Amino acid sequence: AEVKGLEHVPEGGIRCEKCFVLRLSETAKLAQAHGFDYFTTSLTISPLKNATLLNKVGEAVAAEYCHGATAFLNSDFKKKNGYKRSVELSAEHHLYRQDYCGCVFSKREAKLRDSINLTSPLRCNKIYL
């Protein structure tokens, strides 16, 4: 319902921002309810996601829902070759790497890339057990 009418907006646009607000709001509420000191998102590792925007949204929802008791941990896991290192660690430990953020639109785009044999910047080391 949050993204109705935005189904055809490309990844990285207003649809992603609305999703970030929704997902991080729910995360903030859960973190607050369970007495966590911090919450964050792993989406900042993705070359397709805007870490600055994610951090801005995280700070805003922490202020709205956590009232200082639980903080948002700003991050940009891409820095200092973080993305490259995550790929290496995934290969080393035989970890599955999802090549989409989790939304149905991103999943559809990943399937489309697969169907036309495009290489995703996120694709590597998929092991199905």
C-alpha cells in the first residue's frame, strides 16, 4: 500500500525511500520494545542503495519512535572496500548472497537480469543447500 502507484519507478527512487521508512520504522519499534541500544540496516553494503538516505531515514525514525532510548547506528558498509570484503568473506564461508534487497520489485529486476544474462553487481557465491 505504501508504494501503490510507484510499481514502475526504477530502483533507487521514491519507492525505495518509502520502503526504507516503512522497514526502518518497524525495526525501530521492535528495537525500542526489546530494549536494544542500537538498530541499523545491512542495506548500506549494496552498491545499489543510497547509504546517506538510509542513514537519514534511520535517524529520523529513531527520533520518532525511540525517544533517545534506542539509537540508529549510522553506517556505510561500502566504505574501505566493504562491499568487496563482504563478497570475499561470503565466498570463503560459502554464504548465500541475495542479489536483491528483498522487495518484490527488486526481486523481479534480479530475475529479469538472470533471464537476459546480465551480471548483477551483487551476484556471487550462491550456494544452495
